[in-house]
Amino acid sequence: MEYTRLGRSGLQVSRLVLGTMNFGTETDERESHAIMQRAHEAGVNFFDTANVYGTRPGESSTEEIIGRWFAGDPERRERTVLATKVYLPTGPRPNEGGLSAWHVRRACEDSLRRLGTDRIDLYQMHHVDRHTPWEEVWEAFGVLRQQGKVLYFGSSNFAGWHLAQAQEAARERHFLGLVAEQTRYNLMTRWAELEVLPAARHYGIGVIPWGPLNGGLLGGVLRKRREGTAARGGGGHSAAALAAHHEALAAYEDLCARAGADPAHVGLAWLLARPGVTGPIVGPRTAAQLDGALAALDLELDADLLAALDRLFPPPGPNGGGPAPEAYAW
């Protein structure tokens, strides 16, 4: 396993992040525990979850599933960099969502209880809150840090200027601020290259791509359909998206076949090679799927293959890509 620092922090994390969104929904508790065990065996030490995963009626809370696995062996928790999130509503009443000090305090306590731990290593804002001032957000987070309940803070789904806002407000408080940003980023969805990635690099924020295979579209979906092995439910992508990108995906899978590489491994390896990327989130439904994702760590993409991928899935902007404004202006 390869490790890297999380943003400008001193914390070392694995270059693949175990996403747990399927735990309790697509994956039962026994298999979820097997996936986490296999992750540790492979050296994956970075687990990502959220306080709203697996919370539909009749499902086990994902945080509770993780907490029960930790309870089976105290060493598991100490080997894990544990990330969870706050923002989305956790109930129907006022103040049960967002980033108000009221909700942050309560949501953190609830996550700690479900996870069966005394601390969250990386507490992430699941979305920007346009109605809560940064002074309130950082004050609430500062209290959690002083109490030892949270060590580091991160964001998710922020625009580049949101990252700047957050960091400048943190700087005024002499606070470390954000060390990570989760953003939607993959070969087919490259908008983050315009402003999110440049802002993250400027402020020393590690980038953690979610949706690295774009809902399964980059995982060899056409081949799997021919073989009858496509995931139930379409793997997260829509039929309309598949139809709209069928030609490019067919060319992509042909390119991967000529290179002797699995499309899913190529998609992950491409992200691992991008500047500023800490590591993509992989969300396996089985331990075998996790083993497949781990193979991407051993795949190196040469310059010719990278150029071919850029031709198939061009970076945003009419000027051939790059950060804003050069991507679309001078």
C-alpha cells in the first residue's frame, strides 16, 4: 500500500479510501465487516462514512455497522483514520441539518455514539451551508477540537471560492482549517480542474475524489453488459447517461483492452496520477470488489495512454483544459 500526507497536515493516509456508503444498504453487516477486515489486511487505513448513510427505514446505520466492527477488536480503531460527515438533515425538526453550532454539536455527539469511539479523525462538511456564517462554523469546530472529539476538518462538494472563504476565515482565527475536500472528479467529470483543484493545491487541501468511476460507467460497463455481469440496478448510472456516452465508452474500453488493463483500474490509476489527489474513494459491495480496486495501485499509465484518455474525455474549457481562467479565456 502507498501512503501520502492528507493535504498539508502531518497525517498519513492510504492512497485508496474505503467508502462505506453501501454498508447496510447494498451490503449486509457480515460482508461489510469482511470488507473492512480485508481493507486493513491490504494496508488501507482511511475509511470514509457519513451520518446519513444507511439511515432509511429498515436499514442499519452505516456508522453503527462500523462501530460494531471496531468493538470486536480495539486495535481496529487505532489502525483507522476515520472520516465522517455532517450537514444533511438527520430528522424532520428545525436545526436538524446544516452547519449551525447547534446541529454540529449534536451531530458530532450522535456520530461518536454510533461509531463507538471517542474521536473523529476527519470531520467533513457534507456540503457548503450558505446560511451559516463561517465565524459560527469555525467556532463550533474549534470547540470540538479543544474537546478532543475531532482532530481534523474537511469539506465536500465545495466550489473553489468556498474553499477560499473557509480557509481565509480559519486563518483569521489562527485555525488550521480544511485539510481535505471531497469532490466529484473522474475522467468523464473534470469540472473540478477549473477551480476546485487549483484552490485546493494553493491552500494545501488534499483532494479526495468521489464517484471515481462515474457511477460505474468507467468500470467496463459495456463489456459487463455483453457478459451479463453488470451490477444490479445499473451500478449507479442511468440508462440515459450510458446512451449519451456510448461511443466514447466503447472507445475507452477498446483503448483499455489494447493496453491490457481493466477499465476500472485505468479510471482509478488516472486519478492517482493527478496532481493534488490524495486518493479516490472506492465503495465496494464485496471484499472481492475491493481486491479489484487495489490492483489499480500497481498500474502506471504512460504518456501515450494519458494523451489518448484526454482525447476521449477532454478537460473542460475550449482552450484545451487547465485552471480557470486560462481554460476558457486568456
